[in-house]
Amino acid sequence: LLMFFCKFRHLNISNFILFLKIIIYSLLFLLGLELSLHFYKNIVGSEKYRIYSKWEGNEHIYDNSIGRLHKANSIISHKLINNGKVEFEQKYHIDNHGRRLTLNNDTSYQQFIVFLGSSSTFGQGLHDKDTWPQLIANRLENTRVYNYGIIGMGPQVLPGLIKRIYNNKEVDEEFGKFIYYMTASHLSRLDVTYKNVDWTQEHLYYKYN
């Protein structure tokens, strides 16, 4: 039958065997590709093998002029998993105005410093005592430090947040400074298209006309 097929197709046996090998190798390649995709989807692409950020114990509130804010007087449990390895597991304490808790040395303050910013200011992954606003507070006298860092925050949040601070009288001292820490990448958070990033979806954005 094989000889008949080769004769009918005007193929010799060696060419047919070569053709057959090509078919078999192609099928094996496709099978290997399918298995690789299956492995990536179900193992590498699973929650265990990707960067996974999990928040517990904090119900965010939403302000129309700012976006997402932390719920006052709450504790956030935050775990970050990267490729199956726990990068950090931390608890964040939030004070009575939704700020990251900052302990100050003095009891009578003459002025204030309000620190504004994103995850680096908030202190993602750090204990309350290790955030850089807290480290600065440890060195200051007669100055109260407030940490208004919000993870995912961009400069578009500043007007509404500062207005909220004044309207709600969240700062007791009369004189002081507002310091906003940012990087160049934070400018992209002004654009509505940045909402495609899941951890920034609940913040205020502007749309260019």
C-alpha cells in the first residue's frame, strides 16, 4: 500500500519518509507549545506565581474631589507575593482622619509639616515606625508631622486633598508646610488612560480634549 501511494503520487520512499518526519515534528512542536501555554496559564500565571497584592481589614471611602481614601481608625493588613515568595506582610495603622499613623515626640507643637505623596510616602511594606515621614518626625521638635500618603496617588489629587484638610480642620497647628514627594512617572497618573492600572482605578483623573 505504501509503495502504491508513493508511485501514485510520483514520490520516492526517501522523500515520503522526509515528508512524514516533517509532519511528525510539526505535531510534536504544536503539542509542546500547547503544553507550555497550559503550564504558564495554570501555574506561572496563577496567583501563586505572579505579583499579588492583598489588602484586608480596611474599607476605603470615596471622595468625589479626591478619589479613594483610607477609612479612619482602621488597620490594614497588606501582603505582597512575588512568584510564590512573600515579599512582605505588614500592618498599617490609620488614624482618626484617614492618615498613616505618625507618632510625634512633643505634645505642644508650634508648626506642622504635611507630607503628601504615593506609596513611597505612605510607606508601603514598612512598619509604621519605619516610614520616612515618621523618621523625620523623630528628629523634629515643636513640629508635628502628618503622613497623607495614598498609594496610587498622583498630582491631580492635591487640590481636593488640601482643600479637604483645611475644610475639615484636620491640622491643629496654624503655621507649617505642605511637602509633596513625586517622581516623573507620577505625571502619567493625570491621564484617564492610566486607570487601566488596577491599583489606581479609584483615583481622580483628567481627560484630555
